[in-house]
Amino acid sequence: MGAPGPHCADADTVMKTARCLQIAELLHEALRRELGEGIDSLRMVAEPLYARDVLLVCDALPGSELARLAQQYREAAAEVPPLRAASVATPAPVRRWLAPSRWRGDR
């Protein structure tokens, strides 16, 4: 077998991402206890802006379990390398099924 393609992650990256997911799930449970509303753990790991918003909510409760978990998440997320540009799928070009008509209705 050849080298893995750009879409494959190494074991270390997978473990670090799994750690982020584990902390996100702990945040979900803690937020449900504290505020009565949880989060989408998978979305938190996949979308940095969503993660930022969740962490800001946690930071609003200093001294709580949420603030501690938010700091742990930040530390874990800092260890996960960003996606390489080659690993992001590019959309296929749009195909035109019908050729443009030569008929113009404004004549």
C-alpha cells in the first residue's frame, strides 16, 4: 500500500480530536445541568465559530466546572492541527445541461 491520501489523519490527530469530542460531551452535560440546555458536541469539534460561542458562554460562569472544561477544551483544540487545504473537498464544476438558446424574446 502507498502512503495515505491527504484525507487520512494520523493516529495522533485522531486521538487529539477524540479528546476534544470527549470534553465537548462533558460540556454538553454540564451545560444541561447548569442552564437546562445542551450543545451539539460534534458541531463544536467541527466548527470553530460554534466552539467559540459555547466557550464564551462557559467563560461567563467563572469558577464553575464549565469554565474549567472550557479551558481544557481550548488546550486540547490547540493541539489539533488545522485541516490541510488538500483535505477539503472542492465542489465539482457546474454542468450546463442545456446550451444557451439563440432565440431572444425581446426582438
